[in-house]
Amino acid sequence: MQMSDGQAAPAPSYAYKASLIGAAHRFELTDDGLAWHVAGRSGLWRYDEISAVRLSFRPVSMQQHRFRADVSRAGGGRIAILSTSWQTAALMAAQDNGYRNFIVELHRRMQGAGSRAVLSAGLGRTTYAAALALLAVLAVAMTGLLIRALMTGEYSGVLFIIGFAALFTWQVGGFIRHNQPRSYGFDRLPEALLP
């Protein structure tokens, strides 16, 4: 890219703080590849060396709207790119537009370099199956408690169980829905896993 005054435009970059203590994790999309600086280490991965990208939805208590991209390199190495950054001890800020633009541009450049990376979204299939099995067990247990509360006339218990089940479904249901395992292509990034 060229700017109007003849100078080259700066390479797209993104940074976030993974924890309150420590330096920011910095990433830059150069003509040569993905340059990264994480925890005192740095490197440059050519776009055709990137072997896999996994996009996922990873909420935490301080930020319910958080996304993650795990980028792996052929021959070893993996870096995580998060959509949120620690600001203070009580504030984790979303960086939705910056994260989205960076991830979209990374995919565009990988495609332009002829990358054969495995592009996957959500949790791994085994982890997802285990989560669904755990949810099924919890649903059976909650149903049993609800029936018992109805049979014994504990209507305050019935209301508590219904309220708890609704809150749990709202919280965990979004996580499960967003993180359904699937593959995607360079031209069809999963919108549900981008802010």
C-alpha cells in the first residue's frame, strides 16, 4: 500500500495485554509474514509457514465478549491472539474492531501467499463432545431435582431451580453455540467468532 505523499503505509498491527503485569503482546502483518513479540520473545512466521488457525469464543468473568485466535506454525510453535486487553486491575477492555480487522487481514495475506493452513473454528471435537455429555448429565440431574421439588411441594425450590437453569442456559448455551466445531475457508470466516 502507498500513502498519498509517496510513503509506504504502516503494516497492519495489533496489540493486547494478556495480563495486568507484563508487556503487551504485539503482532504485525509485514510483507514477509506475521511478526510477533510475546513475553520477551519475538519471531517472524511466513504466511505459508502457518499450518493452522483456530478461532474460538472464550468469555471470562471480566469480559463476556472475548474471542481468541490460535495460530500454529509448521514445525512447532503456537501463539494466541485475544480480542481483549487488560487496562487496570478492574477493567478488561474489548478491542473488537482492531482484532477483527487484524484477523481478516491475516487470512487475506495467508490466502495470497498460497497457504494450506487448516482453518478451524470452535472447540476441538473431543472437547466439544465432552462438554455436551457433561451438559446432558447436568440436565438430567436438574430435571430430577425439579421433579422431586414438585412432588414434595417445595415451590420456592422449584422457582430456584427454574431460575438457575435459565441463567445457566443463557451463560453456557452461548459458549456452546459459538464454539461448535467446524471448518471454514479463507473467503468465509465464521462471523459468530469475530466481534
